[in-house]
Amino acid sequence: MLVVAKVQKCERCQRRYRGSGDWNVTTRDGEAIGILCPTCQTPEENVEAVVNQATLVYARDAAGRTRGKPEDGPTDVEGLAIDLLRRTEDAVMRLASLAADTGITMSLDDAVQMVEDGLPSGYPMPAEEGTTGRRAMIALMARDLFSGDAYED
């Protein structure tokens, strides 16, 4: 099966994007909808792009759309779970190293507290009633990391 990639063109002048230069992505509601060549960009659009590049992280959502989100942390459920797992794994590794170096026994609660202490202010909590709280989620992740279950598949 032959797969042909869509040619990307400036939405104003239709100039073809060839993979280099200071092109800007245009968005609507956080979703990429087009691109602008350097010639067609207004000074305001260029400044906005520079600010966005410095403050946003771009990734694909579950539907495959490119989204920009604040650099201080994820806002979607899957992104939050991955971020918490990464933070929990870092905490578990630091605690394991500390335990090996000092001989002091570390617990799951120590890992949970280390993760919680490292979260930025305003880090999202589970929003739905009846969902597992963040501390409980971190504890489950830490348990699976300590036991090795998180690495099995």
C-alpha cells in the first residue's frame, strides 16, 4: 500500500513548506490547523510563536491532534498518569539509592511523600467523585515499581 504524505503549504500564500525555516503553526482551541511561512507572518504572530515556544510543550492527544499545553505539567488524563509514573519512578530510584547507601529502610509512604513534595503548585487532582485519589495512585505506582510489576509485559 502506497502512503502519500499531505504537502504542507502556507495558509495565506500557498508556498510549500520544505522542512526548514521559521514557519509558524496556527492553532484553534489548542489544535494545529495550519502553517504560515516567514513572509506571511505578522510581527504579532511571530512574537506569539516565540512566547508559545518558550512556554508550551507540544504533543499529540489520544485523537492524534497536536496540542500545546503549559510546560509546568500535563493536563490530560493519560499525560498526568505518565507524568506521575515518571515522577514516582524517579522517587523510587532515589529512595533505593539512599537505602543502599545508608542502610535505612524506606517505605511506600516515603516515595509518595517525595513525589507529592516535588509536584508544582496547582498540580491537578482526580476530578471525578469515586476516583482513586492522587496519593493512592502514587502509592500503587510505587508498589509496582518496587516489586518490578511495572516493568513486566
